[in-house]
Amino acid sequence: MNFLLGRKLNMTQYFDEATGDVIPVTVISAVPMTVTQIKTAEGNDKYSAVQVGIDPSRPARAEAGKKSKVSKSLQGHLKGLPAFAVLSEFRVADVTAYKKGQKVDISGFKPGEMVNVVGTGKGRGFAGAMKRHGFKGFPMSHGHNKPRSVGSIGQRFPQHVRKGMRMAGHMGNLGVTVKNLQVVEVDPKKNLITVKGAVPGHPHALVRVISTGKVKDLVRVEAVKEEKKKK
């Protein structure tokens, strides 16, 4: 199973030289990853996973090995390794191919591979109920002077607003998973991978790319022909 941690760079277009098709893609820059822990189903963790460490914001600190901003418990966990700023874990069925201190790159990915991308959506600030939840709103007539308001938020019982009531509040800035995106191109020399479609998060946001194990032919974008207007 292939996985990576990377930075979302930008969206662009990929031109298929064989067919001449144009595919909208998102470019992701892979961050150097180092295996910090291996979990097995036979061990105390009771499941198989690989934990990797990265320091995308201050790579110089990772090279120098400064541990001034790392807790004592994390220093013991990373004994013999640099002080990574970020730790992330990926479920892997077979962990025999990994060992502590191993470097992980994107050479395992190949074009056509289907992946799931996990990131944090853009924050939209404080938003009303219509924008946040897609409410239709009240009619503009019949005495309504606040057509974009929430409306009733409860009844006489239980004398308080129930949890989970859809109201105005903080919108966005939550975890988002986009499933079944397709890898279009892989460049191991530049540590770049292009994925068909949009990826959650703002530019330079940290995202997780997890392979589904399926490989399909590249999806072609067919031009939509306009229907002839009837006379």
C-alpha cells in the first residue's frame, strides 16, 4: 500500500500526448518521510500501521536534531531520530517492508492508481445558516423582514436547544476526505505527484494521500457538444 504526506501546490492542466485530452489536475509536493514506529496486530497495538515523521515547516531543525520544543515523552519515542514536528500514521496490511528509520518516497505510486486524499478544508469564518447548511430561507413577502434567518430552534419541551441544531456558526476548517481520485503523473526526481481533480485545503496545506490498491485507465474528459438550436 502506497501513502505519502505532501503539500498542495496548485491546480493546472495535464495534456495527454497520445489522445490530446486535457485533464484538470492538482500538483502535490511530497514531503520527505521517515518511519518512526511500526505497529503490528500481534503487538500491544492490536493493528498494523506505519507511523512516519516529517518537519515540513522547518527542515533545518530536523537536520540539526534540536529537541528544545519537543516534549520529554516524544523525545523518548523518537530516540535516535531527529525531532520531527509532525507525526502521522497510515494503516498498512503488511508492515514487513518497513523498518524504523527508513526513508519513504513516492516511487511506489504509478499513473492510473486510485487514491483517497485527506486534508483540512478552507475556513470560511462565521457564516449564517443558509450559507453554512444550505437552507432555502423564508419567502420574501407575507411580512417576513428576515428571510435569511434560522426560524424556530426548539419547542416548549425540553426547554433548551437540542445539541446538533443547525444554526449559524464557524464554517469550514474541518477534516475533508475526497475519495477515488486518480494519479495522472508521478515525478520521483522532483517529488511531485499530480492527481486528477480538486484536493481539499488551501495552497501549501498539508494533505495525506492514501492508495486504495486499485489501478484504472486514465479518465478522459470529453468535450460536450452543444445541441443545435431548433428553428
